[in-house]
Amino acid sequence: MLLTPGPTPVPEFVRKAMADVTIHHRTPEFEQIFKETRELLFELFQMDEVVMLASSGSGAMEACVTNLTHKKALTVNSGKFGERFGKICKAFDIDYTEIKNEWNTPVSVEAIVEAVKNDNEIDAIFIQLCESAGGLRHPVEDIAREVKKINKNIMIVADGITAVGVENIDTTNLDAVITGSQKALMLPPGLAIIGFSNEAVNKIEEKPKGFYFNLATEIKKQKTNTTAWTAATTLIIGLKEILSYIKENIGFEKLYEDTAKRADATKEALKAIGFEIYPKVPAKAMTAVYCEKSNDIRKILKEKYDVNIAGGQDHLKGNLFRINHMGLVEDFEAAWVVNAVELALDELGIRTFDGSANKVFLSKMFKA
Ligand SMILES: *Cc1c(COP(=O)(O)O)cnc(C)c1O
């Protein structure tokens, strides 16, 4: 059972759709698929423009940094992925300042407002909706609203790689929202997607940058249902399949509701058996728990109960475990994980098993 916060399992019907013969990307057949996928993405993102890139999520992060910063970037580092925006700026010699916090601490709206007021050079802000390193949710929508009051030309770029398809994001004041195929979209890795505001498109077209990740070229091409370079045809076929499945059989709103419910029930179940949720403001995409016995728990889960969950990175290596809620996770799978964690605690002599995790999980899911 793969319950890591990315990659997530690829449903069988998607795998089957992707197993068909490869079609040429410069054909009316593929352009039709591309067009339908774009339309579904507009519904998912609720934004003015959207592009698909043949790259992992980090490629889209790089494209946004290089195409949307003309003067100076402000990056938010509350974990590995926020740190990455700064590393991209450095790699391209783009001027930037960073607001750094511990991995359990979201940036405050005030800190951003102060940084923007004190530095007129800042013309783009880069932040995660969900920082997957510690499973926290930044107050991106509030930040965007306050920043736009100060200067509406400052671009707000949100890394939504573990938020798009997880929750309803208010994109009113967002200029770019990034996602990748292997998280909530339940596809193999290799496709990145960016939603844009019209203002972001204007800024990109004002000063085209780069070659492979030249977003001006990509936007121009994708408006006509083709891509600048060879499209990731197989992944786009899979994307169309998963999005139309969700739209027709579940509905995006219902998917967000189910994910939130499962996330909340999991957190309550783990708290009931003595765990502390790591982030001060947890995201819905995953549950991150601080625990010095994380590696032992993960080992027992994997070897005895057939459950794969993620650990921590860098300074949290061995002290964190992270359980995924993204995608079409079955209720019985989520229930099994909290049961397995409780059994592991018993095996490690930390807490005697009494079935509390299961009871709390099921009560929150079905009796609340
Ligand atoms: C997974 C992830 C990324 C990185 O994406 P890659 O596809 O590995 O390049 C970036 N940001 C967040 C928040 C993520 O969870």
C-alpha cells in the first residue's frame, strides 16, 4: 500500500488508458486530446491560462522564477521546497531575499507585507500552498490579498504541487499556480502544469526568457492546442482520463471534501494514541507527525503491515513520518494505516494496543 505524499498510486483505469499505442503529437487526434485536457485544467485551476510542461514539478518552479521575476524575488523557506525557489534564483543569478522559518511554522502575512514595504525591488513572491517537507499550509491567499493592496504588479507564484486537486484554492489574487503529475493527480511523474492570471501572461509576454522553459512560446503554442516541444503525450492522455473521471464520477468539490475529512480523521486518530501533529497549521494533503521512533514505526509498517509512508528529510530525518491523503485513497486504506501505526507502537513497547486509533478514525469519518 503506497501512502507516501507523492508519488501516489496510479489507478488501474489510468494505467490502461496510457497503455495504448503512442500517437504523434502533431496530429489532429492528439490536438483534440490536448484541447479537452486543457478545458479540464481550466476547470481544475479556475485561472485565465494554463500550460503543460514535459518536466517534473521543479521545472515549472524554475520556469516561473525565470519568466516572472524581472527585478527581485521574495522566497519563503519553511522547508525543502520553499528553499528550492531560492536555489533556483541563485542558479540563475536572480536577486532574491528569503524569509526563513522552522519547518513547522508557516510564514506570517505581516512578515511578507513588511518585506514588500521595505523593498521596492521585489516584483514576484514565491511560496508553497502546502510545504510538503513538514506538511504545513502557508496563508497564501491572505498574503496575496494584502500584497495586491500594496502593489498589484507584484506576482504571486504559488507552488500548489501538493494542493491542486487536494483543496479548493482561491485563485483570485494568484498569478501562477504550479502542480505536478505525481501527487494529487495520481499520474506517473514527468508532467508539470501551471495556471496563470492574465496579468502573469502579460508580464511573461513583455520580456520572453529562456529556451526550453520560455513560457511566452509555450503559452502561444498551447493556446492553439499544441506544444513548443514534443508533448508528454502519454501523460497528457492519462491526465485527461483522471480529470474526466473525477469530474464525471465524483466532482472536484466532493473530492476536496472527502480528502479533508480523511485528513482530519487521520490527525485525530493519531492524536488519540499520543502523537503530536508536527506543523502548526497542517495542510490537507498529508499528515506529518513528529516522533523520534519514526524510522522504527515506518519499518514495522512496511515489513509487517505492507504500508509505505514517508519519513522526514534533512534535519528531520528519522524524526518525522508523513501519511498521504492526496488522490483517490480508499477509506479502508486510511483506516488500516492508523491501525498499523497503533500496532507498531505496541510492538515497540511505547503504548499498549487498545484500538483507540481505529475507533477515533471511524467515528470521525462515519459518526460525526
Ligand atoms: C513534490 C514537490 C515538489 C517537487 O516536484 P518534483 O516533481 O519532484 O520536481 C515541489 N514542491 C512541492 C510542494 C512538492 O511537494
